[in-house]
Amino acid sequence: MGGIVFGHGRECVFSGDIIHHPIQLKYPQLSCMGCEDQALSARTRTSLLDGIAETDTMLMAGHFLAPHATHIETEGEGFRMRCSEC
């Protein structure tokens, strides 16, 4: 997964409209009304999260309240934030 590298070598991925709400971390299969193709949006979201989970790449989710940058961990069949460096 390629992202943007900031100072100190920290890589980040901006999720844009791929993720709208933190609940979509736990349940990436949930899509919002604005997703024209809900099945494709769920696959895209899951692929993004799979690609950065358990890595040093930070997710920068513009639609989330603080923290706006977080590491991602797997949790069951979904994901969660790991905010130790937020």
C-alpha cells in the first residue's frame, strides 16, 4: 500500500470518502447512502484497511472526529484504531 510520506518517515493514507464513520472500521461491510455501489465500496474499504492493518502506516480519515490520524489493527472480522501515537 503506497501512501504519502511525511517528515520523520511516517507514511499516511488519506481515506477520503472510502470511510465515513468509525463504525465502518468494526463493520467495513456497512456503506452509507451516498455510496452508489455499496458492494464495491465495502470491498474497497476492506481492501484499504487490510492493506494498512498491523503496519506503521497511519490512516488519516477526514470524516472522523479527533483523532484524525491513527494506526489500524485487526479485531475479529473487522478493524479498530490503535491510537498510542495520536
